[in-house]
Amino acid sequence: MDSDFSQFLASRRSTRDFLPKTVPPEIIEQLLTDSLTAPSWSNTRPFKVAVATGEVRDRISNEFLSRWAALSKARNGNAFSKIKLFFTRHGLPTSNRRMTKPYVAELKPRAQRIGKELYSVLGVARGDVVNRDAQWARNYEFFGAPVELFIYIHKSLHIYAASDAGLMMENLMLSAHALGLGTCAQGAVGIWDDVVRREFEVSGDYRLLCGIAIGYPTDSPVNSFKAHRLDVSDLVLKLKN
Ligand SMILES: Cc1cc2nc3c(=O)[nH]c(=O)nc-3n(C[C@H](O)[C@H](O)[C@H](O)COP(=O)(O)O)c2cc1C
């Protein structure tokens, strides 16, 4: 049983290389309208979206790239660059610090697999930290996407706010896919929330969850990368004996 809808779902893949082609405002409006038809906890929709385009997008991207350069240098560099990072604090996470914790044993092989397979498509050899960090920096260029969304969730609803945001994001990403646009959810942009707050009015009740890059895909091989899918048997819990 493989309906057209199942095939449509399976054909959505993260886009990590975008054309410098503008997304018309009415299309962004349509994606946001579609995002709001997702289910939501008591219909509260405990999230807000910052839509970064044009000069705002570029300013945020430039600041992210500058911070990533400092952070990457400190991680891979000598004691002096580590001390510099510590004193200037330029590059240190200002939000979501816990994201950088190591994966637990159950999930680590999955994360390692996607990393290995994706970097192999990108031609980055295992252990090549310079090129790996350069590729990670593409996150801070939003992979060339002209539109970057920043997804904020209300802190009061805890896990349900993130769950609602996930549902909303999936609606939005599928709507984009149906219109021939590519998207990539980006946890990478969640670590310097202050940069986004400089540009948008964000209440202190909201926390940055992640970003979503939106635009028209190039024909780069990275956009044909097929991330591994779990088997249903890995998903379903076994009954107790
Ligand atoms: C919340 C969230 C954050 C993500 N963060 C990143 C990211 O920072 N950079 C990136 O390249 N991909 C990111 N991804 C994309 C995942 O790697 C991708 O969805 C996964 O490997 C499955 O591949 P697919 O989207 O092509 O089906 C993120 C996905 C989600 C849902």
C-alpha cells in the first residue's frame, strides 16, 4: 500500500544548497497559512516565527558566520584561540547550550550514520575537521537560502510547545515541497538567539527552537542525498511477555 500521498511524503528531503532566487512574499504567506492548519495543544499554537529575508537575513547570517569562525577556531586551534574565545565570548553559545551534549548510546549510531553518509556525499573525509567545520558553516549561510525562519516556542507548555512547533513545521515544509521549494530544518542556528532578538521583537516568554531555510533547490548532488529511514520494527515497542 503506497498511496500518492505516501510517495509525496517520502519524496521530501532536506535541501542543503539553494539558488539565489527570491521567494515571493505571497508564497511565504501561503506556507505560514498552511503551517497553521496543523493540530495544536488546546489550539494554543504556542509558537512564533521570525521571517528573515533581505538585509535582515544577511546581517544575521554574517554575525553567525563570524561567531562560528571564532568557535571553530577555538575548538580546533591552539590554547591562545581557546583563551580568546573565553575572554571575548564571541562565538560562545548564548542559547540552547545543552544541544551540544554528546548523544546517548541508543541514538549515537543514528547520528553518526547520517554524519558519515552526508559528509561522504559532500566529499569531506573522516577526521578532516577543517572541511567539516567549513561545511557546518554553510548552516550559517542558510545554505544560500533567501529565506530563513526562526521558530520560537512558549516556555510555559514545555515539551508540548516543541511538539506543536514540530507539527507546524512539518506542515510548512510539506507545503513548500508541494510548491517546488526546498527546506532544511536547522538546529545549528539555535545557539545564538541574541542575534535574532536584535532584529525582531521577541518576548522573554519565548525560546528559540530552531531555524528553517527555505528557497529553490539547486541540482547539487547534496540535494539528492537520501537519509536512511528506520524500519517500522525499530519504531514499535514490544509487548511485555
Ligand atoms: C529540528 C531539526 C533540526 C535540524 N538541524 C539541522 C541542521 O542544523 N543542519 C542540517 O544540515 N540538517 C538539520 N536537520 C535535518 C536533518 O538532518 C534531516 O531532517 C534528517 O537527516 C532526515 O533527512 P531528510 O530531512 O532529508 O529526510 C534538522 C532536522 C530537524 C527536524
